[in-house]
Amino acid sequence: MKEDRLRDGHFREQALRAFRTWIAAPEFPCLGAKAAFNAESYRLETYGCMATDPSTVQLARDLRRFAQRDLETAPEYATFIAVFRGPLTNHETQFEAALWQQLKMLNDIDRQPWDPAVRSDPADPHFSFSFANQALYVIGLHPNSSRDARRFAWPTLVFNPHEQFERLRSDGKWKRMQQTIRERDLQLQGSTNPMLSDFGERSEARQYSGRAVEEDWQPPIGRCPFHR
């Protein structure tokens, strides 16, 4: 047991150092992520294999604390980062399947109602994932992503509170930040992410895995996998 804790602690420190280095790189495009790290308003935790029962129980506990407690004192930008040891897949579709299975497993043990500010149907243009009554925009990262800005050493899910984006919109900051991020992404990869769209135009579910999905795409676990 002691050896397990030491091994887990080592992995967390390794993941944290790698994530800090990745975010701090001058070419990294997401200004919100940089701001969260500069303000130290992030939380990073590590887990075993994505979409397994032990990892889901631990992730649910940590994500619930983030949604119900950490956000109360968070500054303008806050983020929760879940780094998994596996699966280390070779294909984007495999990672996408693991991502959605993990979200479904979280939803299955969530006892809080869906955030009323967003919809629970992934096909709805106003969809956002919800956990502990908090709408969360999910960003998937993994080693074999086709997008440079989504390529990280381990499978990772980043949970950003949806209310942050709404606050930026109401303050008139979102459009400027969005345009700057897209310009930086263009410089990094030579193209902007074709999946990006504004909330309410198309379902943000299409953006979660990071891959360019088909026009008739639906989550790999079914058309409407979430309960309210």
C-alpha cells in the first residue's frame, strides 16, 4: 500500500511538471489555460486507466469537490485537470470512445440534477456536460491527437466551468480572447480547429475529443447517454 502511494505521488509530480511545461511553452495557444496556471487556480489529479470503476470513483470525488467547493473561491479562470495512466491508444477514435465512456460513468453515479443553464442531450446546440450541478466544458488530450494543441503525454480530461465563458461573454472579453487563441492555433499548426463553434451554434460535444468528427457524428455510446 505504501509503495502504491509513493508510485501514485511520483506519477502526479511527473504529470504536473509535464503539464506546466506544456502550458508555459510560448507557442501554446490557449490563453485561458495560461491564465489559470499563472493564477494557480487549477487542480491537477492523477488516476489509473480512464473509464474504469476505481478511477471513476476517485475522479467523481475530486470533481465534486472542485464543482461544489473550489469554484467558490476561484478567480476569473479555474480548471480541473484529470491525467490518466492509460489507455495509451494509437487512434483518435479509441480515445474518443474512452472519453465518452468516462463521462457516462461519471453521469451514472452523479446524484445532482443537470445544470439547468445547459441541455443534457449531446445533439442539442446548448449541450454541455454537467456534474454535481455544474456545467463543464470538457477538453480531451492524448499523445496521438491530430491537433498539436491537444497532444499531451497521457490521456487527459480538462474540465472548465461553463459559467466562466458566460462571464467572459458578458464582460465583452470572449470574442477578443477567442480570436487571439484561433490566431495562435493557426500559427502553431497552420490551420484552426475545424470543430470550433460558438455555444448555441452546434453542440460542443463535437469538440470534446479533439478529432475532426463526421457531419452525422454522435457520441460513440449512443445518441442521448445522459440522464438528468
